[in-house]
Amino acid sequence: MVYRYDSDEDAVVPYRDDDSEGQPPPAAGAVPAGPSPSRFPAPSLPRPNQLVLPSTGTSTAASPPVQDAVPHYEAAATAQYDLPAAVPPSQESTTAPPPRRGGGRTWQVLIGGAAALVLLALCGLAGAALLDGRQLINQQAAPNTTPDNTPGTDPTQASDLDSRDTDQAPLTAREVFPSSTLAIGDSQNGYEVLRTQSSASCPVAATGEVADLLVRLGCNQVVRATLRAPDQEHLVTTGLFNLTDRSSAERARDRIRQVLDEREGRFRGMPAGDGTDAIASAPARVGWQVRGHYVAYAVVSRADGATIRSGDTVVREILFDMLELHLNRDVLERRANGGVANQPSPEPTDSTGRQDGSDED
């Protein structure tokens, strides 16, 4: 069963967009073309742009009642969208889209890496501190078994012989040659000290360019002695020149060889009585080396005045005994450990040469 409700308002047909004003509504008996209307029509809602005239009593009375008028139905309203007008390809914007913001992710990675590095550093410091603590405990627990080779001497007060400013005490003959016989090394018989000398004039121990060189480089003292070798066949004059500093001593060492090769000067041998004149006049072998601001030297000749062969091992042993064992390791080492300066200089460098028997100035 279908209920139908009719009222006066059903006779009012709204204007369509394509209808002109003042045109009467279609006749009641006319049937519009097209498909038959639905038995259940959808209500007709007024459009916003249409004017709906209210029904009045006058119009109702004037107009004849229309029955079974076929109402005019509008198609169901569809959703309307305001679409932007199409833009020609030539007018399309070429602006690149803004980049995506990825800064947050980057900062997270950086902060995480920094935190990991700090953690690793803290772990390393903790491990190092733990290791140092264990080493310190072991050092305190272990006894010191290192022998002290210089009893009564504080290693922290070792002398610095590199300059006369830190080694101000002058040399003495008793300091350099403390006894009448020098027992050096493993030798059963020592060297006999025949004469000693300490002088403030360095040219008394050198001649020519060698003497001038020593004076120019600030030599203010020489301490020397003449000794007889244990074999009784060789004589040696040896001693120390006191220069300003290590640099001056090294300059003298380097220049002396050239002077001797050019025969422009020589070291003097010091006669010490009968049977020792050969040390001052005979051909000799000479050696010299530097430690700190000192130049150590030694002149060796045969007691009979004969020429010394090149490569004579006995002469080389005498030079080594005087320069290295006695003057360096004994005299200067003892002086360096005397607390006058700070530390000993590096291992000395030595040189040897040959000078003729001339004793001319």
C-alpha cells in the first residue's frame, strides 16, 4: 500500500534556470517527455541562486486548483568542486619544490656519534689510570736492585761541562795528575809522571796557527804533563785546554786537523829532564778530542827520537789511554759529577794526526 500526500504546495513549480520569467507553467494535462517519474520522488530543494516565490492567498484563489499535476523534478544535486583552471605548459612554474627537512635526523646522528666518542674517551682514561695505578704499586713493592756505580754522588747533580759559565772552577795540576804514577786500565805498570804544568797562557802548549786559534776561541788555561809509557820506549805529553764553551771547543777541534796537515802549527811536547828532549823535537803522533768546553790532547814520540810508523798499535794504545781512559773517563767524569754543573756532555769525539819534529813558533 502506498500513501500519497498532496497539498497546495505541490502545485508550485520552481523556476528552472532555462525558463524565462513570466512564462506560465506547463499545462496540467501535458506529460513531459522522457522516462516516467519515480513513484517515490526525491524532495525538490531550492537552489541558492533561484528565487522561490511564496504562495499567497490571492494567487491561490486566482489560480485554479491543479490536481494530479506532474511535478517537475530536478536531478539529484551532485557535489561541485572548484577546480583550478588548467595552466598551459609554457606558464607552468619552474620553481623546484622545497627540499624536505632532514636536519632533525642529521643532528640525531651527530649527537649520537659525539656521545659514543665521549664514552670511549672516558673508558680509555679509566683504563690508563688503572694501569698506572698497578704499575705504581708494583714499583713500590719491588726492591731497587740497580747498583750505584758512583757512591756518594747524586745523579741529579751531574755536572754540565758545556760552558765555563756553569763550570767556573779552574783546573789544577793535582786534579788532572793526582799522583806520580797513573795506573790506567788493566795495565800492571802505570805511566810515570815526569813533569806537570798549569798555565794561563795557552800558547805555551802550541805553536803557530794552533796557538792563535786557541787564543781566538777564548782559551784561558792549559794543564799538561809529560809521562813515560810503561814500555819505557815512548814519551807522551798530554793535557787539557780550557775554552769558553762547547761550540768553541768543537770549532778548534775541526780546524786543528787542517792546520796540522798544512804544517802551519803544532802541539808542543814538554821536556822533563834528561832523556826527554825527543818529545819536543822528534816526529810525533798527536791526538785530540772534545768534551764540554775542554779540548784534550796528547803528543806521543819515541824516546830515542826515531820516526813512528803509521798504524803503530802501541802508539794508538797510548793515545787511547791518555785521551779516553784518563782525561775523559777519569778527570772530566769526576769533575762532571762534582756538582759544579748539571749534566755531562755526550760521548767525546777524538782525532789523531801527525806532526813533524820542528818546534818553531
